[in-house]
Amino acid sequence: MPYVNIPNDLSKIKTKVALNLTKRQLLCFGAAAAVGIPTYLFTRSALGNSVAMFVMIALMLPFFFVAMYERDSLPAEKVARNIIRTLLIRPGPRPYKTENFYAILEKEDMKFDQNTKTETTAAKRET
């Protein structure tokens, strides 16, 4: 009898549409083809085949990255948004700081003691 493992967490399983690819992957691959193939066809006469091919690959790689990259079940644009938000938009680390009320009271008490000492020494000098 054949045995098939069924994962306990079914939320990570994505629905495949065609050619064992998800809708997102199909859309990104189609966009990559829509950008890359015309670029290759229009630039190969001016730049040569190999340079035009490298230009096409360079233009198509971001689409492939967006289609395939996933980290902690977040797609590439959400990961990039989180990185930009934490590095550029929000401030750096904020250390936890408390106000020590006893230190404040102690400073006030020291000021009060100094004021009373100066007043008593001034009073002694006057007499």
C-alpha cells in the first residue's frame, strides 16, 4: 500500500493554475516576457546578440525575483516594504529610559540643603 505524507499546515500550500505555477508566478513571468522579448528583438541589431541577451536578462531578473522570492510566507514586495520601513522611515533603536523620581527628589533635597546652609552661614555672618 503506497504511503503519502500529508502536511499538517495546509496554509502554505498554494493553488496552482497552469504548468504547476501560481497566478502570481504566471503574471510575473508574462510581464517579464512582455518586457524582455521586445527589448531583445529591438536591441540585437544595434548591440549584437550577446549584449542584447544580457540586457534582456537584466530587465527580466526583477520580475523573476518578485515571482519566486518568498520569506516567512511574505512576498518580495512586502519584505522590501518592511525593510524600507525599518531602515529609512522609522527611527533607530529606542532604548527604554525611565525617570528616577528618587534621584530627582534627592537633587531637590540637596539644593534645599545648600540653600539653607547658605542662608544660615549668611545669617551667622550678619550677626
